[in-house]
Amino acid sequence: MTTLAPYAAREDRSRGRRYAEAPPQGRGEFQRDRDRIVHSSAFRRLEYKTQVFVSHEGDLYRNRLTHSLEVAQIVRGLARGLHLNEDLSEAIALAHDLGHTPFGHAGQDALDDCMKAYGGFEHNAQSLRVVDELEDKYAEFTGLNLSFETREGILKHCSQARAATLGDVGERFLLKRQPSLEAQLTNIADQIAYNNHDVDDGLRAGILSIEQLLDVPLFARFHAEVTARYSALTPRQLRHETIRRMINALVIDLHGETARRLAMAGLADIDAVRAHPETLVSFSAAMQRDNRDLKRFLNEQLYQHASVYRVMHKARRIVRELFEALFGDGRLLPPAFQAAARNAEGDAGRARGVADYIAGMTDRFAADEHARLYDLRHLR
Ligand code: MG
């Protein structure tokens, strides 16, 4: 690893783990976090959870696992270039979506609706719950017992009400403080990854066209550059050559603007990062505009597209009806969750257990379980 900047997260100044442990051998603390995340079952489930396209629609579309790997790849390069902690950034990137429900945002919204009377459901807070509570295979602690800095990065946003229940990692939302630069960087790397791979998947699915995308300045600029330089590209080559330039431009701009802001801020250490009045990881003003246009385009043309919407409509119903059945009659839960439900305090505790169970489902398992519960031709 290159030398860390003074304002980078450092293992020797970590705020530590919830349960004290002996220091790792042969690897650093944040590498140990990364390794625990990769060995978790929630991480393996990401492979069968939707990003935008339902995972059975085709093998080449992104899922939450490949998305998380792309985020990790983008953020590691950025962290290294900015002399920030690459291991911490990687750990945060690989864990950031662990709490995501099946069926992407449609699933999250449906589960949040079901949980309205019981404290709601937020996928970010759920990612933290997965690493703090739900992974259960270590002898000496519940969860993965990750470092404070990794947990701080996982909790990107959360409501004030929930923050008040989360102890040390919730504090910054109440005090309006910033997370580490590594956390800020991973947050933007997440956006760079999904904006670009959603363009790629949207084109591959035939939902977006090149002609439509020429209305997006960032895409149009690099599309023109590529077509001027190469005269006989296949559609696949043209798509890839354009998108890789977009990713590169976003990364280079983010690096440049962030380095400039860091130089101006003159921060002594990570405490100064946390106390700074605003986040310091940022695109330039021009790139912020381009990025906003790209986002708006995807919102209007891809995420709301009729064929995506139809599937998501069904997905919401699957999640809602799963919740109704499992919360309505706890005997329908698997034995381990039944035991947890018996020990849970009140309806809110029981509802939380059902939400944990549903949030952990893959797309396929959720659809199959719904069929097992509701399709009368299934008698098992
Ligand atoms: Mg993400």
C-alpha cells in the first residue's frame, strides 16, 4: 500500500470492534473485515439478488454481487490515488448492499410499507444489521464484529429516529458530522458503478437505444469521440468503448476535484474529516451536472420503463404477500425464525424478525416461497 495521507483512516487509530479481539496476524484489521464479509452467507446471496433486472432474465446482467465487485474495483483505484485507505474502502464496498431485499428497490419499498407501523425498513440500516446481528457463526460474538470504520461506512444514510438507536455509528447523523473519506468515496463509487452498468444493461436488454442516449451529454460526448476514431465497430464494441470512457472520465474528475478540495481544507487527521461542515469527496460542478443528467435519464427511461415496471409490480406483491402470510401466522416461518419470533418483544419484534427473513431471501427463493404459500397446486 502507498503511504496514507494524514486524513486517511488508519488501523492504529481505529475506534475498534464491538467485542475486543487480538490483532490479526499476516493481514491488517480492515483486510480482516473484508475477509469476514466475503465469507458471509449474506455476501453469497448477493449473486441472486436483482440490481435492475430480475436475476433470471439473463446471465449477463448485473446482480448485486457483480455490482458490489465493480464498486470495490472503482473505489480501490480512487483510494489508492488519493492516498486513502484502500483496504477499508474495499471492505465498505463489498458490504454496502448486504442488507438489500430481493427485487431491488421495489422489494425494499414494499418491505418498508409492510414495516411502517413497526419502525420501517431501510436497506442501509439492514446492511449494518446483517454484519452486527444476523450473521451468526462465530463462537465469541454475534455478527461479524467488524471495525467501527467499516460499520460507519456501511451506514450511508439513516433516519434520525433509527440513528438514535444505533449507538456509536448512529451518532454522526444526530450530530450532523461526516463519515471517513473512504466512506464518502465508496458512496460516490457506488453511483459511478450503477449509472454506467445500468446504461450497459439497458442497452443490452434493448430497453434503451443509442439514439435516446445521445440526449445525455456525457454519453454523447464519448460516443462522438469513439465513432470519430473508429469507423467499423460492432454495436457491442461501440457500447463498451463509450461506457468505459464515461467511467474513466467520472473517476478522473472525482479524483481531481476531491484532491483539490482536500488540499484547500488542510485537514490534520480523520477527526478533522468527521468534523468538517461538508463532505469533501465530490465531482467538479460541470461533472455534477453531467452526472445528474445521466441519473435523470435512467430514472425516466429505464427504471420507469413499462417492462421493468411490470416485473417490479409483481415483485412488490410477492414481498407484501410474503409478509402478510409470515407475520399473520408465525408457524409458517422456518424453525430458527419461529424461535426468534417467540423470544421477540411484542409485534414490532416479531415484525422485525419476519422482515429479516424476507430481506435475506434471494429473488428466486422469494418467488418460490410465495408460490409454496399461495399457489394451491403446490402442496408442500
Ligand atoms: Mg450499491
